[in-house]
Amino acid sequence: MSDLILVVISAALVNNIVVDRVIGADPALVFVRKMDVTRGLCLTMLVLLPAVTASAWLLDNRLLAPLHLEYLRLLVFVSTIMVVCGLLKLYLHRINKKLGAQISIFLPFAGINTTVLGAMLLTGETAQTFLQALAFGLGSAAGFALILLILTAAAERLESTEVPAPFRGLPILLVTLALISMAFMGFSGLIKI
């Protein structure tokens, strides 16, 4: 149980998928305009990433590796993302209509997100068991959500401040992301897995 908690903390803070692996920077920079949009995407990622990383581990270890079809990994993973997004959209409405409606708005954006595919590809090297893959997905989603919320809060504050003309917009967001990345480097060495 403690190793699962360490995997979640490691994926969220130490090996954050956005600032350490630089895999989720594009959606992090696109969706930082409004806090309600950011919250919706974060909630969607918290549901989607554990589901796709767990299914990636199952497909990789139970289907692709035993049949020596590792070269089909990318194709199978992209197809899996679309299937999982469709299933989530279908079944979340049955479980909770309000949650299903909110997540359904962001599922198309999350489905084509590089963070999702990157987390699926990284699952093979970080998780040895199904539960570790699930924990890695949850930690990656939590780390993505944390970075996205921090960036959105910083972007909202920067809108009301005087920023020099060459730094307005995307350049100041990139500088902010670089500073956040340096702050997260302080977590390196915290957990050795």
C-alpha cells in the first residue's frame, strides 16, 4: 500500500508529467484562460488518466508483449484513448448526470491531449503491476491538475498587472511555467523508486 502512495506522490510532484517530462505543456498553456474551464479539464483528467494508464498496462502486458507486437503500441494506445473516452462519456451519464455532463464537454479535448498518450507510453517503464499503473495515472492526473491550476491562477493575476509589451500573452506564461518548473525541481530526490 505504501508503494502505491509513493507512486502517486512521485508522479504528481517528483516526476511531474508537465514540468519534468515536458509532455503536457501544450494543454497547460492553452487552457489557462478561465478557472472554471481549468477545473473542468482537471476533473476530466482525474477520471481519464487512471483509466487509460490502467488499460495501457493491461494491453501492454497481457496482449502486446506476449504476442511480440510492441511495434503496434502507439496505434493500439491511440485507439484505446478513443474507446475509453467513448465509454466514459456513455457510462458517466448513467452514474451521475451532472458529473457526466461536465466531463463530456472536456473529453474530446482530453482525448487528443498529449498528456494522455504520454502517460500511457510512460506506464510501461514506471509500473510493474496493474495497481501501480492505476496509481501512476492518478498521480499524473493530480500533477497535471496542480500545474494547470497554478498556471491559471498566475495568468489571472498577470492580466491585472503591468507586463512589458514583448512579454504579454504566451511569453510571460512560458516564463511562469519555467519558474514553476524550477520550483518543482526542489522535489527531485524526495522519493527514490
